[in-house]
Amino acid sequence: MPSYSTAEIRNIALVGQGGSGKTSLAEALLLKAGAIHTLGDVTKGTTASDFTDEEKSHGHSLFSAVLHADHKGKHINLIDTPGYPDFAGQALSALPAVETVAVVINAASGIEPMTRRMMVQAANRKLCRMIVINKIDHENIDLAGLVAQVREVFGKECLPINLPTSGGKGVVDCFLNASGDSDLGTVSDAHTAIIDQVVEVDEALMAVYLEQGEVKPEQLHDPFEKALRDGHLVPICFTAGRPHEDHEQPIGVNELLDTLVNLAPSPLEGNPRPFLRGGASGEEFHAQPDPNLHSLAHVFLVRVDPFLGKICAFRVHQGTVKAGGPLFIGDPEKGDTKKPIKVTHLFKLNGDKHVEIDQAIPGDIAGVVKIDLVHHDAVLHDSPDEQGIHLRPLEFPEPMSGLAITAKRRGDEQKTSDALTKLAEEDPTFKVTRDANTHETIIHGLGELHLRVILEKLKSRYHVEVDTKPPKIAYRETITGKAEGHHRHKKQTGGAGQFGEVYLRVEPLARGAGLEFVNDVFGGAIPTQFIPAIEKGVRQVMGQGAIAGYPMQDIKVSVYDGKHHPVDSKEVAFVMAGKRALIDAIQKAKPALLEPCVQIEVTVPNEHVGDITSDLSGKRGRIQGTDMLGGDQSVITAVVPLSEVNHYQNQLKSVTGGQGSFTMEFSHYDVVPPQAQQQIVAQYQPKDHED
């Protein structure tokens, strides 16, 4: 049994832009709580969070790290997440495991793209949010301006719960304390503002407050929790997680620890987690943090260690997970495992340090190793009567950058494939596909840095080297008009022949609709048993493409007539007839290429706004807006074809002198301009569809 109860657990995710100091802050929190004895350094690769060789080499987080510490009788589970947009999948994966999301902002940089993204995602998941303004000891920063910017961008509900003092060398509480001065005004004014905000969610307490002019601290706990849950309050804290040259100790870290244990919600107080039975539209129910109910746990992190095998971190939402006990693995797509797995070893995680435990109670975070069937987003449960349970899905960004890879050494193909499979298990935004036309293996990620790190892992972790080709754009093919197609497949080889004849119609569907196959044959012109063969041929063309070798989408195919032979008609004949008839129809239906477009947010100093908007417009981009962020920063939002920004990191660095940052996410598919389409189609060497 653990020494703490569910009510004493605090689950916190540290999120925010890379460079905001999350890992150093996590290190300082662990030191203050006594979980570690010396303060690690990101630049030296000695922190508890960044323990992999890749992270030490790059000098920043690439994975989410699960940490834990005890402070004043409370047990804190801390998840330190990566902050670079290319690794957003790891940060988003941590959200289902926590009640509170602490968004860390670099006081010198202000609001950056990942700050915005994580604030929105946490709000969408109805998680409690707090803002930690870090690095307050740096010179030439405008904390008052930054707080005003935060409140303008994220709402008036963002209020300081403590305030910096002595030029950023200390902090003073302004929630329980009602007197004193700070670098940002009087403590009394800040105290009044936050009390006013909290009592608004409790009518009875508000009446007491209006009558007496003050309320007791013990009266504020429940309404404070409610204000957090409802998003009516987003506390702001101030810290400097890494000791600076003019002070030996972190600043505001002890106060942040106290805030987490005293004011952050426990698993009993956070908003309940919606689970689903069956598919995406299945029955919704809420997990209950009751140790006596059947267990439900969600796997939010997977890491493959070359020596230990697969390491999976999970959050227990209901019931108790016991070492040595049986668990079923729930998967809404593949179905649950028919036989339970045995949890031979159960751990608490602190970076790469594992402490074996006998059970994990509701609300806690734990890990298992060497269970290959467990995968990211799986639900672990101990009830054979529950099937297909899963958490409401997260919305991960679509991987937009691609590289075609081949093994450098002949004979390494299977080794490369196995390594890629393991890497894909770790990262929900890393995908591996096989191009049926070019026979290329394509890896897909969120950006150039994402893919570069994947290649480094292949080499350092799995000793696999690969050759790469320039990023491959995931074009699609479609049609813009209606047409009819026909093909008679007839082959005589001396014995039994092949015969099948198909007439079909095609028409365009709405973007994103995929394929709609309709059987409109009447009177037995084509026997029913051959219709699936025609559909198979149609789907083969949809996968292979007809004009440039890219998958097709948004087409309705209606088979309305044909002929068969009582002896020579076979499935293979109607597969080929369906293929050729569809290709014939597509050629007449004004075929078009579609290109992926991305929504890009570029944050730059104000002096570069004109350069960036002009550059994006020159890339066929549509500027959607420009917002002033304060602190001499602006964010430009635009929709641009992916092909135009595939190497945008280097271009942005060149234009802004390294002062710009950006995020991009898949937006939609749009028609390629005629001249560009002609060039792409001209490069296509069609496969022989008779093969």
C-alpha cells in the first residue's frame, strides 16, 4: 500500500514552448521536495527528465518524462513535456493523465506558439490551468507588460496568485496575504482581485464577502477548486527555476510547490474523465476514483528501451492496479485481448529511475515494463465484461513532413522495419507508410527536426543507417466532373479464358468524403458474386492513383451494367475490368491533383511582420490575420500549401536572424494550380495495371 491516499495526490503536467525552462523548473521542484539531492543541469545532461542520449545531445526534451515527489504530506506526480512544436504529440499525450496543466512562459520571450496551443488544448479537455512565468530574474524583461498580455490573450480570469519582489529575486503570496508591496503593485490589490474572482462561483460565500468585506482562508478552498475546474480562474505564479549568477537558489519554487499541494485539485476534485464504450460515438461514462470498483487505467506514454524493452506509463482512473494481477488490454479498433496479461512488475517512475510498488491506487501514475501488447492510448482494465473501452480521443496534429528512406546496407531492411515500428509505438505523431507504386518506405513527422531525431534514434539506438530522399508531399487525386467508363477484359490462354465487362459512372463528392461504391446493376447483367471483385479493382485504382500515382479520394463510383460469360468469367477478370473501367472514366471526368495545405502561425518581432507576410503571400499563402502580442512580438496566421513551406525552418531563420518561431497543422486539401499539376503528372510513370 502507498503511504498516501487518492485525496493526497496531485497530478501536474508542465507544458509550454521549448526554452521556457520546464525541465530546470521540474528539477528545482524535485530538489525542494527532497526527491533528488543535487540540482541537475540541462546543458550538462544531468537532469532527471532529459535522460536519453538524444536529449543530452540536443540539449532539450524530446520525450515526456514522469517524475514524482512528496511535499507536506501530498504526493506529486509531475510530467515534464517537450516544448518544441515538432514534439507536440508527446505534450498532448500527457493531458489525459493530469488534473492540472501548468503552462510555463519564458518571461523574456512572452507568449509563444506552444503556449497558445497548450492553453487551448487544456481548456478543451476541461483541465485546470495555471500559468507559471519563469526566468523572472533575467534582465530587461517587462513583467507588468507580460501579465497584461497574458490577460489580453487568455482572458481576465488569469490573475497572479503571487507576485515578484526585489527586482525578481523573490516572490510574495497575494492569495492568503493582503498586505505588502511587489514589483507589480500592491499585494492588497492583487489579493482583492483574486478573492473577488473566486467568490463569484459561490453565491453564499459572495454574500458573506459583501457583508463582511473578507472571508476566511478555509472558506476559500472549495470555491477555489470550482473556479479552477470551471476555467473561471487561471492562477499566475512567478519563478526562476534555474539559479542565476547573482543568486544561488531557484526563486519562487518553494511557493510553487506549496501552491500545487494546497490549491491544485486532487483526483477526487478534478473534472471526471469521459470514457467511451465501443467506437467514437459509443456510450459515454465517467470513471470513478473508487479503489473498490473494477480497474480502469489509460496508457499515455510508451518508451522502448534497448535493454528493458517497452516501458508504458499509465494513469489509474478507477479501481486499483495490483502487481501480479490480471489486466485486459482494451482497444476500440482491434478489440480487447481475449486473455488477460499478468502485471509481473509495477513501478513508480522518476525519469529513468524505477521504484517497484505493489499497487497503484485511483488517481496515481505508474508504469509497467516488458508487456509488448500494451500500446499508446490503450485502456487497461480487469473486467472481462467490459469491451472496447477507450478515453475520448486526443486531437493530434497531422504529420505533414515526409522522407523516403532505404537501408544503407543490403539485408538491413527487416531490421529497419522493426526499428521503425518501435519508434512509431513511442510517438503518436510519427507514422510509417509504404508507397505501393514506388515501393518506398516513407516516414512522416511534424517537421524537419522531428524526422532528424527519428533518424538519429535509428542510428544510435538500433544501429541502422538509412539513405533519405527529399520530403515527399502527400498529394491526392480526385475528379471535378461526371463521366462514364467501360472496359471489357478478355483473355484466352488455350484453356479456360478470362472474361468480364463493366460499365460504371463516376462523380465528385465533397472534400474528405473518400470513396462511395454503389451497385446499380439490375437484371443479372453481372452476377452478384462478381460485384466485390469489381469493388476490389476500384479500390486498387483508388489506392494507386490514375494520373500521377497518388491515392484518390472524394469519388462516387456506380456500377450500372456489364456482361459475363458462364464459363470464362472469374473474379480476376472483373477485378481487371473494374480497374480499367474506372481509369477510363477518370480520364474523362476532369481529373485534378489535390495538395495538402497547412495552417501556419509565425511569431516574429514586429519589425519582420512585413517581410513574413510578403514571403508567405509569395508562397501562394492566404494571410488570415496578424495579432500584436506585446513585447514587440506579433503572430501571423496563414494557410499555405505544404510544398511551399517544407523547409520553412531554415527560411524563417534566414529572414528573421533566428528570432522567429512557427507551428503548422494540417488544414485541408486544395486543387493544385494547372501549371504545377502538369509538371507533377509529367513525371509520373504509370504502373502496368494489367499486372
